Amino acid sequence: MFFRLSRPMDIDPGQQRLLDLPAIAECVRNTAAGLYAAGVRPGDRVAVYKENHFDCLLLAAAGIRIGAVPVMLSGLLPPDSVRALLRRTEPKVLVSNRRLLEEDGSGASPLSSFADRTLCLDGGVPDALSLADVLGGPVPAPVPRGGDELMMLTHTSGTTGIPKLIMYTPDKLQGQMARLESRHLPPLTFHRNDVVAMFLPYVHARAFTWIYSVLTLSPATTLLMSENDPEVVGPMFRQHRPTVIEALPIDFLNMVRLTRDNRGDAFASVRMFIGNFDAMRWSVIRTFLNASRRRFPIWREGYGQSETGGLGMTMITRYRANKRRDQQPGPRKVGRPMPGFVQLKIVDPRTFEPVPAGSPGVVLAKTKARCVGYYKEPERWDEKAVGDWWNTGDIGVMTRTGAVKLFDREVNYAPGGSCLEHEDVIVDYLPEGHDVALLPVADGPLVPVVAAPDGRLDPKQWQRAVRGVPPLAEPIVIDFKDMPRTGTGKILRQELRRRYLDGAGHPGSGRWT
């Protein structure tokens, strides 16, 4: 089993691009020695806030090896959010790179002031340690921890403000979240001859459950992608033909161009595309499935949350994807709960009593993988924990056969329809390079915010696209790149309200976001 990197890791002085398992293990040991030399000891927090790459995961493994608790922070978080999370966790060491350390944000305090010591991986920051300062020392012995002890902190998406920090233990992350995915379940899991391409925020818990499945199922080659630039992705995919690709919606959007280059040969060998973190637009799913030259490629869409792990999944075939979205009316199906692992139910958001099949309500989940809390914010955790059940904050329905379909997040839900469904239909009829967010308002039709190339929208194309949806307000048209998103590509709808609706309130309570 080999790992090919789109670029060398920031923690590797040897700048390797091809690694096997012994080389990865050695990198973890050397990095553990470096963290120890920087002053990290068992029980300390180590904040990892750097450019996205596979070495984020290895830095976490190195910290865990010596008994520390990694605090995993996306390099795409705003500096002010990072300050708030560093203030909350009080790390012994902050591991970062020069560009991020030199960003100001609105706060006056440098990020390095929130940690006892700062390790700058590419050097050049005054008073910060460099890699050369800490590498080369003796490797400390591993420090075991109990299954119920705190192992790691990662953050939520932060769509409504400062992200929450989720607390993971070995029993939850390794013993439960990674358990199902590490089983051999063809065609849904990895084969020994697969070439797996992975685009992930490597600070996310999903990266940790994923690496367990890779190490257990041993695909032949894993392509570790740190960016979605077609100029980087295209040559790598043509040289090492992936058979499985997992990526974020924003990654797939940026790679659409490659489906046209050389007749989409970069994706010719793909048997399975995997979408996580947020629903992918129907037109994009169709584009990638049609780019595969496999006879029966599939799109595997997962439904879950950082606090619970996977809750369900659904498969989309090429035949189904080639039907227009409005030919399949109704909310998007996210699948059935995983038997023996997850229970789902739909309840009234006021009484929490179950509602009849086909009636909308809040989706509650029950799973042994549910994490143990939000770090230093028990009140926010208690708001979402309903006994053994977890309030997902999603509005959905359960069919008579037990499948769950999602309308919207509760904070954005207006009775009478699904904004996500209408957005799917609209985008399916707009040319490539467009996206839409529908914002419910108290008295009036849904307000569409349309992200279009160069901020220009063809009126005739728009009228054609909205024929099959309820009447809308006049569209607010912005440049595609100006659509506010989280680091994983989710649209920041609250930010759209602030910018374009004078901060008009959302229709839901927002209690469970």
C-alpha cells in the first residue's frame, strides 16, 4: 500500500511525495519527538492550525502518541474564530505556518500569544520555533490512554458564529465511528486494487475515521490531495487513475472543468464517487457519473454529523442522475439508518413526540458513536442532547419504508416546501458555474441569492430555471466567488441575510444549529 501526495508535507524535511506505511510511522515518531522537544507533555493541548494537508492528521497522531490532546483547527477559519478557540483551549503549543500566523483579523493579539510556545513549520516568524529547532531528538515512549479519556478536539462548521469544539474519546472515534466503514462491504468500501483519491479537511474527524478504513482495507494506492486546483488534480489523476474519489462539494465544483478536458479521462476509471459534509447539487452528480467510463458507476452520499458520525447513506446511479431533478419531486433522500448502528426518528419540534410517517419534523438520531460533549460549553451540548437521542437540527420526513428525506436545516425551514429541493431544481436548469441559495422571509416569497460567473445572470435562463418552483422574489445576483461559504463549502446563509436582507431573521428557532 502506497500513499502519493499532491505536494510534500510541511512536517517532512525530506519532502517526500511517495510514502509507504513504515515511512508514515517514522514520520509520526519523529514528529512526536519534535512536539516533545517543544515542551508538550501528557495532558497538554496542542493546537494544529495550518494549511490543509495529510500532515494535519499525522500531527494529531504524534500528539496523541505522547499523551497530548490535539486541537484541530481548519486553516480556513477566520482569525477571530481561531483566537476564540485558542483562548478556550489554552494550548501548550500552537503548530502553524507563517501565512496564517501573520494574518491579523480584527483582534489585536497575535495568535502566538494564546499558546505557551509556537512552532512555525516554514519558519520566519519572530520568537517562534522552527522545525529545525525541534526535530532530531530522542523519540519518547508512547503514552496509552483509556477508552473513555479525551483524545482529540475538532470544531463544527461555524455557520452561525464561533464553532463548537467536539470532544472525542478512543471508544467513540475508533471503537464506534470507524467500525462500520472498516468492514469489507463491496461495492461500498475499498477493494485491494483500488486507487483512492481523497480530498478532505484533514483536521476533521472524518479524516480519522477514513484513515482507519484505509489501514484496515488496504487499497493499493491512496492519492492524498491538499488542493482542488484542476492544474494539480488533472495531471495526477491521468497518471494514477483513481477508482474511488471522496471530496467535498466545493472540491467537486472546482473539478467540473476536468470532466470536459480530454473527454473527462481523469475520471474514466472511477467506480464510486463519495460525497460528504453537505448535499451535492444534482447537476454536478450527473456530470461526474457521466464522466466515468465504468459500466455502473455510483455516487455514494453520506448523511451524518461530526458529533455522531455516519447516520445513513444513499446510492445514486447514472441512470437516476440523468433524470432531471424535477422529474423526481420531493426532498432529497439521505437513506435508511444503518442497521445495528443507528436509529432515526422524526419528532414534533415543540413536543418531541413522534410524528406520522410522511409528516415533517426534527430528525433525532440514536447511536453509540455520539461524542461526549462540547469542550467547555456543556449548555450548548445539553440543548441538543435529548436523553440518548441527538437532535440533528434537520427537518425531514420518514417514509413508510423507513427512508429519511431532508427538507432543510430547522433554522432555515419554512413550512410548505424544501428550499434545498427548489435549489436543486433551479441549479439543474442553469448553466454550469451557477449556484443558488433561497432565503425564507417572514412576509413574502423566498429570496434567491444567485452566484453567477462575473456576477451576471441571463434573465431568460433564470426564467426557464424557476418555472417549476413556487414564485420567488427578484434574484439578488452576486459573483460566484462572493458566495460566503465555510471551509467545507457550506453556504453561510446567515451571512447572506446580514449582507443582503439587512439581517432579517430566519424562520426557524435556531436552537439546534
